[in-house]
Amino acid sequence: MPTIAIIGAGPGLGRSLAHTFGRHGFSVALVARNPDRLTALRDELRTAGIVAERFPADAGDPEALAAALRSAASGLDAIDVLEFSPYSGLERVYPEQVTADNLIPALQTTLVGAVAAVGAVLPGMLERGSGTILFTTGGGAINPYPMLAPTNAAQAGLRNWAHNLHQTVAERGVHVATVAINVLIGATAPDGVPHRAPDEIAKIYWDLHSRRDRVEEVVTGHPDGR
């Protein structure tokens, strides 16, 4: 049975990704900091007939994250799809206010965490000649929002590295892609706020995995009303 590991699994997009891939026959490794939330999501997935297990770890702790992914590969099966979307916060910090103190935590969770996660699963993918790695960023990774300067910088770095990685592993059977979510994630939103339901967004990830035809998808607007 193929396995997807979801880094940053929570009650929103992570939940939808777990159900979407689970319905396509995947077992699900849930990785995040909060053990209680992971337990609740694992139990929900199992009730739906999806094989799932929890592996608590902080994406900002490279060693713990790599260990969790090794445990997932041992407890379930080799990781066929890695999805990386930990929440690193949205503190308002403008470019002129950026310091090492507020930039390093964003880099640690977003970029260093991604490198650690990939390091734990990529060797096996290359050995098998197959695999998918999907990174979630925000629209600010492409067109920065001034009030989110540290987050923008960290996600832009992740995007750059991910696209660079794609160039070196695509011909070896591993597809790497980024999803830049430039809307509010939710089934509803205040008037005038672009949004997409998490179940709709999750379909994009499945499409990227199954079609393997592009390195980036930018998510904009709600299909029923921008």
C-alpha cells in the first residue's frame, strides 16, 4: 500500500489531504506538533476505513522530524508521497523590521524543516525510481506581502530550493512541485475575501501527484465567487 506523509497535519488542509489520498488507496502518516490533534485525526481516518498512524514531531526540529519519518516508513511502508505544510505563524513583520531573531524561526520551520524531511525520504525514492514531494507555500513566496516579510523570505527560499531540486531528480523518477496558496483556506469567508474549501485544494495536490506535469500551482479565488 502506498503511503503519504503529511507534515503539519491538522484539521484543515491536512485533514482534506489525508482523506483525498486515503480514498485513492494510500495509508497516511500524520506528522505535527500536537499529539492530541493527531490522535483525533487518525481516529477519524480509521473510522473512514483509511489506514493511518500518528508520528508527533516539530518541523522546526530537524532530528525529530527525520526520526518521525523513519518511524513512519517502518511502521506503515516506504513514503511514496511527502507533503510539507507546517504552520510557522503569520506575525506582522515589515521588511525594515526583519532581524535574525524573527527570521531564523521562520527559516528553521519552513526551509530547514523541509530539507530535513526530504533528506529522510528522498534516498528511498531515488532508489525505487519513484516518488512525489509537494511543498505548500503562500502567494507571498512569489509576490511578497510587505507585512509578512520573514514568512515571505522563508517560503521564497523553500520555493527556490524545491524548483532547483525538481531539476535534478525529475529524470530519476521523483516529481517535486510547490503549491502557492494565495487565498483563505475555508468553505466560507467574509465578503470580498478570496477563498477555497480545503477539499477543493486537496484535489490539486492529487492532480500534481498523478499527472506530474508541472512544478507549481498557484491557488487563487473561489470557483463559486472570487
